[in-house]
Amino acid sequence: MVGFSNPAGPGDPEGEFISHAFLWINGAGTAKDLATLPGDPVSEAFAINSHRQVVGVSFGGASGARAFIWQDEVLTNVNDLVHIAPDVLVSAQDINDAGQITGRVRDGITGRILVFVATPVASSP
């Protein structure tokens, strides 16, 4: 199961809810805090596939909202995996077992929020 919650700790000085994405594996004693992308105080996980790849959004910093994927214990900005500038993948909403990700993208010229489907490709040797 994935989601987001307020992790233990001092939190925000005003007492605000500062969420972090989490992963909870059935039978585990505690949920794993997936943290945030650098510079962000907040993250939310939305989906997981059978390979334990988790997707969601990290936000609240100067970079704005950014889609993430967590796999092999590493949280990665999905924008670092594609070449679509000036567009920005702002959230990853779902991921299937083939690794295809759906989500929202902000058009870098018009500012409109649109949907995307990202399909992974094999890397070159």
C-alpha cells in the first residue's frame, strides 16, 4: 500500500500537516517514509505496481510540483528521465506492471495542465 501521512518529528512550526509519501508492505511493522525530492518539504505517493515501483508527486519547494518514481530504494524526479523541456511532469498518478506511467504535465508555453502517458524504453548499452 502507498499513500502519504505526517511523519513523526517536529513538522512545521505553525503545526501544519507536512505529508511524506510512504510504502507499507503487508506484514511490515511500520511504513517506509519515501522522503521528498531535494528542496521539497512535501510528497504524496499515489500508486504502486507489482514490481514495487511507486509513483507520486513531490512539491512545496522553489521548483514547484514534480512527478517522482521510487524504485530500488531511490526516489527520482521523473523529469530527469525525459527530455520535454520546457514542459514539466507535475505528478505521476499511476503505474502499471509494464512501467507505463500516467499523470499530469504542465505545458511550458501555455501553462495548461494536460495528461501524459510515459512508456519506458530499453537503455542503450
